[in-house]
Amino acid sequence: MKKLAWMTAIALMTAALVAAGPAAAKSLVVAVDSPPRMMNPHGDDSDAGLSFMANFFDGLLQRKGEDGKLTPALAVKWEHPDALSWKFTLRKGVKFHNGNDFTAADVKFSFERLGSPEVSEFLNTGKQITAIDVIDDYTVVIKTKEPIPWFANNMHQIFIMDKESTEARDPGDVMIKPIGTGAYKLQEWVKGSYVRLTANENYWEGAPPIQSVEIRPITESSTRFAALASGKVEIVTGIPVELYEPVVKNPKLEVVSRPARRSIFLALGNKAGSPMADIRVRKAMYMAINEDEIIEKIMRGHAAPAAQIPDVPTVGYNPDLSRLPYDPATAKKLLAEAGYPDGFTVTLSGPNDRYVQDEKICEAVAKYLAKIGIEVNLDVKPKSIFFSEVAEGTLEFYLIGWFDGTYDMGRTYFKLAHSRDADQGFGGLNGANYSNAELDKLLESTAKIIDPEKRRQTLQRLNKMAMVEQIVWIPLHYQEDLYAIQKGQGIQFDPRPDRWMVYKEIDK
Amino acid sequence: MLTYILRRLLQGVIVLLAVSLICFVIFRYMGDPVLTLAGRYATQDQIQEVRKSLGLDQPTYVQYVKFLWNAAHGNFGKSYVSRVPALGLILERFPATFELATCAILISLVFGVGFGVLVALRPYAWHSRAIMAGSLGGISMPTFLTGILLIMIFAVYAGILPPFGRGKTVDVGFWRTGLLTVDGIRHLILPAITLSTYQLAVLLRLTRAGMREVMAEEYIKTAWAKGLSPITVIVKHALRNVLIPVVTMAGLQFGELIAFAIVTETIFQWPGMGNLLLTSIYETDQPVIVTYIMMAAVIIISINILVDIFYAVLNPKIRYD
């Protein structure tokens, strides 16, 4: 009888210990500002989408830390044997979530998939590739049509899929069930409600510290705040500047801020004969804008003044550039010299649902320019319509924001500053039809420069030409990313510069 | 009756055609979906290729005829954004919206008619005045404000109800329901109240007006004189006649609640169809938008027809010839 009692006691204790095991597993609930569109890693090139995919999939390379340093992921080594080839040595022993081995065939399959408009938003990368040579199971050489100096820089965004299961499954299933090599597997996705992830215990970097993550997309910012304030979620992304104060005042919450990579700037056309073709007018418009006041009043201090478009870690950032001073008197004088003492009329376009306080910034710019006699017609509209107009190149003067995921300014300059040239695919988002032969020439010369040091110097030179000599754009500021977390729960969260939420980097 | 229903169905088809045509015309001004789909760095050529692969390079009327042909075969196209069938995306969200709208309309019917009768019987009592003042608030307060206030009071300060989402759900066949768990019902309370406020106020005012008019009628006086019990007089003789416009209104509102609970769903991050519609509009996901609007039209038209049929049940004197 006594023996039975002992055995029962031991059995109960063991049961209690076993039960305590899973309870100690760490879990995290996060509210993010935009829902995932799909679980196809190539179908959405927005940072909101890539942010989800980066947890299920790995690229050949990855970016880590403050300045987004390029480090190995599925490739352990990358080389650039000649201008058109990129050689990757792959990691051995990596398995996909379904148990398949990761090999060069998967890399070839994934890169070929990029060129298909049915499943890919990375057409630009996909179409540049002419051949993918599988040397052996763990060596791949990718050849491009033209030299792409920033090719490797983009490898953290191109995720590798499992060839066998992707081909075998129905295309619709591929859109909703990710099978990657990433640190997390998808447990359940209920559209509009949540995405649940569980740790991939066999992850090649070691299992992530947090075993299960629940991501709740909440688009309405006040609801996201309520979710945090009521303790339902632990981390919230995208705190709008107007909610900063309530979060800071709440003793249970803590704000985590990070200078964002994205800069906000104004693009100006230079159609021959128009006032803005005169550099003095461009200078006057630059000097008429009180950026400090925009940052203080509209951004409520959550932005840093910009003197150029790229941010510090980007190749092409020029530390010697500084903003023209705010000086409406000189601006007026410059306008008079240029032959517009009474100003002129211009239309300022911009999105109203894309960047932090975008519409308010446009209104402020209109107000500042009115002070030096330039009458501004505001034309602010939803981003879906605004960006169509940018792509058509029919605008005169507009607000836009940008940062380059490759950390190399070359690609962005071709897209935003080169004269529009549909045949070569240049200037696709040069919305005001800006054109400058000298700038085009220097820009085209950079396309073949691979040597990092030489490339940096040339892009810096180009940047100076654009910002100082020609005033292609009027830079405004770099945004700041604001997150909020529950205080005192030991959450270790360092936001990434690209705004991705990579849960293997978070601990608590 | 049958010819009447057939006639209404035919009208319904014409309405659907008109709705779809309007959708297609509006899309021309809604922004270009191809730009995002080709990716940020796509060249003009690549953008054209995507346009072609989606069939968007063809003239609008060709696209429209193709759409009609496919829709007639039950195929509403694939979402541009998530690249799965649009109808499936919407139907997946239907249970959430349907449960929310049903609870909201029940709340408004029960409280709207109940308070309406109460107010009509004692129009000058203080509680009647308070209710009427409240109903004015219900009509004039925008939904997003009601929602945010409820969240702030009950979820953030009092902490007794959850601020967002649908809570724990259970799958019953294809239907994912939140009504079978306590957590699911707790999550339903705030959004259902928010969604019902406006409708409640309208039904209340409608019932009150009708009741006050009917209560003054000769036949009610006769009923009182016959010595019938107050319940019989109020419910059977008076309310039954008042209910016709109330039911019409509630029916129409129900259709609208299902189709356009967009604001409430967005504020409470309710995973319903309205939430999907808003996201789709932001992303210019035309197949989802057009399918949604067609579905909304079908729902509203069917509810209208059902309401007409229900009339005949409530008042046998009504004939459709």
C-alpha cells in the first residue's frame, strides 16, 4: 500500500515536471501594421511582405546589425570572378521544413522563378539573369546580362524555395503555405486574424530563442495602441507620431525608436522654358523650406534633417554634403534674379497614405513657398493613384520617399534620376521628367564599376552633382521608425534598419 | 406571387450588370495595379509584360465581356495581390462578417423596437426623454468614434473586454465560428454594439413614430374598450401594424451591415469581408473589389426580395400582382 502511494507520488511529480517543460517555452505576441499578402516569397517585394518571408525563408546572404552588414546565410561564400558572374558556395547540411535537403538545384529553381510575372515581383532581377550554372550540389554560378555591381547586395531579399515541393504542389497552395529553410515554420495563418509561427528546431544557425510567435496584423493605429495598452500584445510596430506621447506617458510601455533608412524629398521637373529649369529657382525653393520647423511641428521631433537621398550605410552617401540654410530673404532675391520677382504657379503632388505625415508635409511646403511668392496648387491623393502618375512621368513637382534595399545608390539613381528612357528601362519613376545629360553620362559610367572603393567615390561624386550642383531634388528628412513594447518583461528587441521583423533576433 | 418573384429576379440581374459596368468604369481611375505587381525596380518593358500576363493590355470592353463570361461560369478571377481566387478570399471571410452583422441586427431589433414601444407609451416620462436624447446621439455619432470610445473604456481602462480580433474560433465544417466559445463571444460584444448603434437608433425612432400614430387610431381605442389585456392591445393590435416599415428597414440594414461593416471591422481588426475590401482598395486589387461589390449587390437584392415576401406574412392584405 505504502509502495503504491510512493509510486503515485513519483508519477505525479514526473507529470508535473513534464507539464512544466512546455510552459517554460517562450512565446511572443506582436502586432504589426500591415497584413501579409501571401506566403510566396517572390510575390511581394514590399518590405512589409519580405518582413514575414524572412522568418520562413533564407536568402543566400542575410543582413545583420545596425548598418545591415551583409553576412553569409545559405551561401557560406560569394565571389565575383568576372563582371558578369557571381559564384556562391552553398552551406551543407541545411534542410527545408519538409525535410528535403537544400542543394544547388533549389537555388537554380528559385532564381529561375524570379523571371515569371505570374509569381514574382522581382522581375527586374529575374530578367537580368542569363544563366544559372550548377557546378556541383553546393556551388552555383549566376550570370547576368549586364554587369550589376549591386547583385550580391540584393541576395538577402531573394529567398530560396524547395524545388521539389514547390513544383509538386498546386500553385494556390504555394501561395498560402511557405516551405523554406527559415528559423520559423508556419503553424497557422488565418487571414485578417493572425499568423502563428513555431520555431524550426533544426535551424542551421541553431533554434531561435522564442519557440512560438503570434503575429497579429492590425492596420488601424489606434487599435494597435489599444492592443498594447490592454496587454494583449507585447511588441507593436508603426507607432504614429501623434500616438507617441500617450505611449511614453504609459508607465507599462516603452518606446523603441530607430532612425529609418527612408528619406523624404521633393522632386522637381526641369522642362526647358519652365521656371524650375533655372538652377536659381530650384535653389530658392530649397532655401524657402523651413525643414527644422517641419521636423519639430509635423514630425514632432521624430525625423532627422537630410541633405541627400541615401542614408549613411548606403554606398554613395556623401558625408561632405549639408543642407542649404533656411533663408527666405535670399530665396526671394534668387527668384528675382532668375526673372520671377512675383513668383509663379506650380502644382505639388504627393501621396496621402504612404509616408509619415505625407499630406501635412505637402501642405507645409505649399505654405513656405507661398511666402516667397510661389503659388502652389496642392494635388495630394491616395498612393495607388499617385504612383501611377509618377510612373507615367506627368508630374511637375512632388513629394516622395525612398531607400535602397541593396545599400547601393546606383540602382535607385537609374530609376529616379536618369532621363526617362523606356527602351533601356531607365527613369521609370522619374515622375517629373527630370533630364540632365551630364548626370546621365556620369550615372551610366557607374554601371560598370565593380571595385567597391572606386564605386563609392564615383557615386559620391554623382550624389554631390545631384544635390549641390543641379539640385535634382530638395531633400527633407529621414524618417524615424517607432515601436513600442511592454516594459519589464525582459523583451530584447533591437529594430532592424530595414523595418523587417525577424523573430530569431528577438529574445525575452 | 411567383411572377412577382421572377420579375424581381430579372430586375436583380439588370442591377448586377449595371453595378459591374460601373465598377469597370471606376477602375480606370483607381490607379494602376500593374505597377506594384511588377515590383519597384521593374523597367517599362517588364511592366508591359505583367500587364499582358494579366490581360490588362486589352481594351476595357474586352476585359468587361471576358469578366462577364467568366463570372457567369462562377469564376471571378484571381486576386492580383495574393494570386488566389478572389471569390474564395471573400467567402473565407464571410462567416466573421455574417456573425457580426447578425448579432448587431438582433441587438438593434430587440432594443430598438423595445425602447421604441416604451417611449411611445409614455412619451413625456423622463426615461423616454433620456432614451430619445440617446438615440439622437446614436444617429449622429460616427461609427469610428463609437468604436474607439468603447475600446478605450472597456478594453484599455476597465480591461474587461478584448480590444480587437475575433478570439478563439471553432470550425464547424467550412464555417469558422466564434459563437461557440466564451472568448469568441467576449470578442464579439464591442464590435456588435458599435455596429448596431446607428441601426438601433433608427429602428427606435421608426417604432416610436409608428406606435404613437397607431395608438391614437380608433381600432386601438375599441380594443381597449373591449377590455383586452394591455399586452394583447400593444403587441397584437398595435405593434404588428407598426412592424412593417420596421422590418423593411431592418432587412435593408442587415444587407448593408453584411456588405459594408467596413469601418467597424477595421477599428476592431475584425477578420471579415469589410476589412478585406479596405485592404484591397488600398492595393488596387480589382478582382477582389469587383467580386465583393457584386456579392454585396446579390446580398442586398436577395434580402429585398425576402423582405417583400415577409410582408405578405406580416400583413395578409398585401398582394403582389
